[in-house]
Amino acid sequence: MSLFNVFQVSSSAMTAQAMRLNTVASNLANADSVVSSDGKPYKAKHVVFEATPMGNNGEISKGVRVRQVVEDAAPPRMVYDPKNPAADEKGYVSFPNVNVVEEMTNMISASRSYQTNVEVMNTAKTMMLRTLQIGQG
Amino acid sequence: MADFSQHFAVLSKALDLRTQRHQVLASNIANADTPGFKSRDFEFATAMQNAMGGNAAGGGVGMARTASGHLSGDAGMAGPGALQFRSETQSAADGNTVDMDVERAQITDNALQYQIITQLISNRLQGLRTAMSSTQS
């Protein structure tokens, strides 16, 4: 029953979108983290998706996987605050390069994609149940 | 009775193709955020014609196998009709051509058609059952 492949594909997409939501959460949580574990300001992280064959159907069913998590290359946000202990000699503090608006749109997009994949799964389930009902009554 | 099994062969082939199409559409939706992913689909009518009448009836030209070592010419498109790329309506910056509205409309349409076919099979069986029960009274 190749409809089971749909479950694999959709669930892989849901996992990927959940990971994207995870990076959004950590980006937003660390939007003001001036110092991260390596001593430098936190850098925004983004996931990179990749299509990958799934199941035994080659080109027909392609799932998603997260190929890598990349750091945003944008320069840090410089804020003039001489009293801050993290300020450099000119009085500027480098804040993380997290763009809060971008993260919010990312969040909405990820949650919508997640929902759509759940719906696709439900549709496949309905189709399978209809198949089971063939010849009944 | 031959007519009956022939009918079933057509309907089950149609179910098969609908299932495959659902997989293709599910992959498209799963990869809605994958950079560079191109939306795929196949034409149900053409695939059905190919499946029922062979490639020759569908307008294609089959390759003759004159030695046992030859590969069959249609090995690549053994399952459904050949997968095609969907023409894009709006281009995205990341090269992705999945249009969520189109995909969702298609997947709903496909699921409905699937249910119609299951209903047809059920009705067919029901007719057979009625024919059998009418003699027992």
C-alpha cells in the first residue's frame, strides 16, 4: 500500500518544520544575548531544507530533511551604550543579528506548513479508510 | 463475468494512479519550503490511457527488444505517466515552484476522485450481491 509513503513524507516535513520552529524559538529567546558560549554575541541560526527520496518509490515520493543549520552572516547590531560592561572602546555594544520581524514571519510560515502537512496526512488517512470500506454494506 | 473483472481492472488501476498522484502532491506540499525544489505532477488521463492501452495506444512508440540483454525502453516510467514539472505562476527568490493553493486544490480533487472510485467499486459489488440474493427466497 503505497499510501503509507504519504505518512513518511508528511511526517518528515513536520519534523523539519518543527526544527525550523525550534531555531526561531532560540533566535527570539537570544535576541538580546550579548554574550554567548563562545564569548561573542549570539548569531541567528537558520535551517536549510533538502528534498530527499523517501519510501520505495524514487522520484514519486520525496520527503524533507534538514541538511544543515547555518548561522546568519549579517553583521551584529551595534548599539551605543558606554555604560554597558560589554561595550568596546568606542562605547558600542554588539547585539545579536537577530531580525525579530523576520523570525516572526518565519514562525508563522513554519506553523502553517506544519498544519498543511497534518491535513495531507488526514486526507491520506481518509482515503485509506475509504479503501477499507469497499464492499461493506 | 469477463466484463465484470475487466471493470474491476480499470477501477483498481485508477485507484492505483490516484494513490500515486497523492504521493506526488504530498511530496510537493512537504517540500513547499525547500529551496530549489520544483513542483511535480502527472496528468491522470494520459497516465490512465498509458496504463490501459499500453504506450503504443497512448501515442508513444515502444522499443523492440531483439536480444535478452536489452533494457525495456519504458523502464523509467513504469509506474504512472511521466512526471512533469508544474508551470510556475509566481517565481520565488529561492527557486521553489510550489504554489500551496494549487497543490491543496489538487490534493482535495484527487482525494474526492479516489472516493468516487471506491464508491463505484462498492456499487458494483452491491449489484452483484443483489443479483445473488434475489434467487434465495
